[in-house]
Amino acid sequence: MTFWKITKKDLRLLARDRRTLVGLVALPLFFITIFGISVGQLFTEKEKTKKVRVGVVNEDPSALSTQLISEVQKIDAIEVIELADRDAAREQLSDGKIDVMARIGPRYHELVEQLDVGDIIFSDTGKLAAGLPSLDIQVQSGAFLASAAQVVEKLVFAFALRTVAPEVMRTRDPMLVLKLFVKAKRSAHDQDPSDLPASEPVQTKTRAEIIYAYLVPSYTVMFVFFVVNLMARSMLGERDTGTLARLLVGPVTRSELMIGKTLPFLVISLVQTVLLLLAGKTLFHMSWGPSPWMLVPVILATSLAATALGLLVATVVRTDSQVTAYSSFLVLIMAGISGCLMPRGWQPELMQNMGLVTPHAWAIIAYEHLLGRETPNLHVVWSCCATLVAFALAYFVAAVWRFRQLD
């Protein structure tokens, strides 16, 4: 158990460096808080989900266009902002003040009057086959939410059909409207409420919970690997002062020496992760998911991979400048391609596959299953933990081989 003496020695040295220890926790908390404030979610557990802002320019004076706007406003996920003209709408769209611009042209009511019942029923092949342009309506999205235009366009078209259908049927075939009205009344009268399926309450997460469920674990994973820098500097310092050479000639094997040098940083990594997850729970109201006990193997496996990588880097570097270059490159590049800096779901498929060569990505996948899903796939989580341990073993074996090459 000679390695335990080396571990206690390094723990005492690290305990004296209060600024570094505080920085390991304070720096990631600072980043998480700043990003949380930037999306307006710090301590906002009750805040409503962000809505898609739709700027509407109504150039049609009829009641039909007003009714269409009223129907769209009923959607909770959409915030309708009525604007005076197209120039004002385009300016707000460019500035990001609205996400989508919808223009109802002056010929809207005129085109509705030209519709027949068949055009409403067979909207894919009749006069409405071209969609919204058939009704003199245009939808345009901003640069930051390009796909929203297609969604809003489908919604607006559906509500347009809903609002114009009664008017078209009333003027073209009043007997059909009467038959449909009578049939609807009978159907409502014959329906037994007890036959309706019981609706289960749906629990939806607030935007704050969703955001911090990503921010806290992703930045925790990234900053856990900052231990690479500390381990490399510690090993380099002992080499420069001659402490490492004296330890090697003492009654300790190289394997025990490496274990003794690794354990203190493993303890620091574990404490850092636990404190950050506790901070996410208490400060940002982040949920630990339905299986919080599964966080333990993920935390342990991630810290093992980080400290093993730090040990490998410590056996490679020769100067202080190399420590800065190698550790910064590894930490930032691996964090960038793994999904620590942006959600993996936002990355192209190629980048997601490339990220799997880093332990960061596997840790993030495990955290995403545990913290971001109502029913996490524990098999995937255990697989991620096993992969992280495999990374740790590979790094440790490479470090042992490198350490034996040292003079």
C-alpha cells in the first residue's frame, strides 16, 4: 500500500492550493450561469415555454382574414404579432424580433369567394393545390429558425381551410351544411361520455429544466477533463524538482507510483462532479431524472477516463509550454466534437459519429438518457459506462508504457 502514502502526500499539496480547487467548481458554475442568463432562464422554473413569434401583415380588409388570425392566436405555442406593413415585418424578421413573417394579401377574400365545395374537400388537387399562395398568403422565416416557416405554413393553411369551409359550403350548398349540422348534433347526443378514453395528465418540463439538463452535465463533463492540465503540471513539477527521481529509487514500484499519483486527482474529479450536480439541483432546479442512483456509475466512469487521460498526457509532456498546448488542445477539441459546447442533436450525423472517439460523447449520452428522458434506457447508460471504463484502461495502459520509457 505504498501508493497510499503518495496519494496522501499529493492530497495535502492540492488542499493547500485553494484557488485551483475553488476554480474547478466556480469556473464551470460561472459558465453555466452565464449561458443560463443568456437564454433568460436563471431561477425561472415557472416560466412558460418559449413561443414561436409570428409577425402578421394583414392586407385584406374582410372579416375572413380577421377570423383566420384569431384562430392562429389560439395556438399556445405561437405568439401572433400584428404589424402595419411588409417593410416593418421584414425589418423585425432580420433583427430576430420575430421568427416568422406571414402576409395575408388583399385578394384573400376574393380568392375564397371563388372556391367550390370540391376545392375544400379535395384541397390537394383543386384550386388550393398550391397551398397558401392559392389564397394570396405568404410565409417567410428568419435565419435563426429556418424550418419554422414550413410548420407555420401548414398550420395557417389548415386554419384557413377551417375558417373558409363553412362560408364556402353555406354559399355553394346550404343543404349540405344543414345535413352536416344535423348529423353533428345527433352524434354529440348519442355519444356517451363514459365511452371516451380517460386522459392521463401529461407532465411537461419547463424550459429551464430542459436547458439546465443539458448545460449542467455537458459543462461538467468538459471541466472534469480540465484535470488533465493539473495532472500534467503536477508530474512535470515533481520531475523538475527531482521528487519523481527520488520516488523511483525508493521502495515503490512504477505501477504503485502511477496509482498514487492518479488517485488524488480522481478524488478531486469526483468531488467536482458531485458539487456541480448538487449546484444544478439547488440553484437551477435541475431534475436528476427518474433513476438518480445511476448517476453514480456515470460519474465514476467519467472521472476514471479523465484522470487516466491526464496521466497519459503527464507522461508525454516535457515542458510547461507543452502542458498548456497539449492539455488545451485535447480539452477544447474533444469538447467541441463531442457535444459539450452544443447539443449532439444539433450536430451533423458525421460530427456525431466523430464525437464517439472521445470519452466526452459517451458521458454526455449517458447523462442525456438519465436527465433528459422520462424513461431512460439503462442498457444504453451501462454501455456508455463500460465504454468510458474501456477508454480509461486504454489511456492507463498507454501511460504505463510511456512511463517506463522515462529516464
